[in-house]
Amino acid sequence: MYLVKTPKFIQNLFPNYISKVQETEKVLYLTFDDGPIPEVTPWVLDQLEAYNAKATFFCVGENVEKHKSIYKQLKEFGHAVANHTYNHLNGWVEDNATYFVNVRKCAALVKSDIFRPPYGKLKRKQAQFLQRHYKIVMWDVLSGDFDPKITNEECLNNVLEHAKPGSIIVFHDSLKASKKLKYTLPKVLKHYSDLGYTFQKFDGNSLQLPKQNYKIA
Ligand SMILES: [Zn+2]
């Protein structure tokens, strides 16, 4: 069970996570998790290039290690890369030390100050620690491309029905998601380009960090 649209009250519970960018302009932030892999990532790069779109790739360290040349291409094409742990760990399951070592192992390959926890799952202490080193970027629209129970059309509608200016949209450059991604991504790029949107990556300047207003237990 997951939510396609992250409700406002959840976004407010985690004020230090970035799940949407305050935008008045027609800008969308496309994000791709779990790559890079040869079967999907180069195809994504071609699609983005056709629309002059920039995106942010949340890379799994072990895939970067295996597919260094594709990883290099992400940067050559002008996209942003970000840390998604080395082995795609679930923060709710792993102890903190194991989790932090895994993030650091990814950081040795992926130079970035942006982090997204796999499954969106972090324990409070993990979040507090990581926020000292990273901007934690979540999302407000989940395409559901990874979900075998939905159709191509439902995946596309998840995006079209929920994306707004400043939305952070999650896709996956993974084998599991490739069928729905290959259906949905070109249509999303075309639809929003026709409406006058641009697609931007995250960088230090585009991230408006919320105020540090949580209490440390
Ligand atoms: Zn992931």
C-alpha cells in the first residue's frame, strides 16, 4: 500500500524533508531511482534529451560500481546525481551504524549532497544524522511504475492527475519498472512540454530548505 500523492499533513510531519518545491513557474522535478542500469538508463537519457529536460538520478552505489560508464553519462548529459545508499537498504530494518556505513559507501562513488532513502523509510535518528550532511529529497507524486498491479494507463494517470508546478515526481530506472516507465515517461514529457513546463534537476540553488523547526528527542 502506498500513496500516489503525498498528503499535506505527512509533508508537514517531516518539515525537513523536501517533498515539493515552492514554485509559481511551470517547473517539474523528475527523479529516477535505483539505477543506473544498461537496460533502462540510456533510454531514459535519450527521452530526456529529446525534450531538453534535466532530471535527478538517485543512484544505488552497487549499480554505479557495475555500470561506471552509464553513471558518467548521467553527468555528461547535465543531470544531477544523488545518493540512494549502496545496497538499497531499508532504514526501518537496518541498525543505524549499518545504514550510515552503506550511505557512506555510496558517497564514495556518488558525490552529492542530496539523499533519498530507499522506500522513503528512515528512523528518526537516521534522519537527524543524515540531515546534517544531506538535503533529504522525498516526493509528492509517485508514478507507481514499480507496481505490477497497475496498468500502464493508471501509471500515466497517477502523474497527470497529481503533478502541479514544483512537484517532485518519482520514476525508477529499474528492470521492474521498465515496462510502465517506457509507456509513461514519453507521454509525461510531451504532455507537460506542450503545456509550457520545463523539467529541472536539483542543485544547491533550486532547493529551498525549510526552516529547522523540529525538536530533537
Ligand atoms: Zn529505491
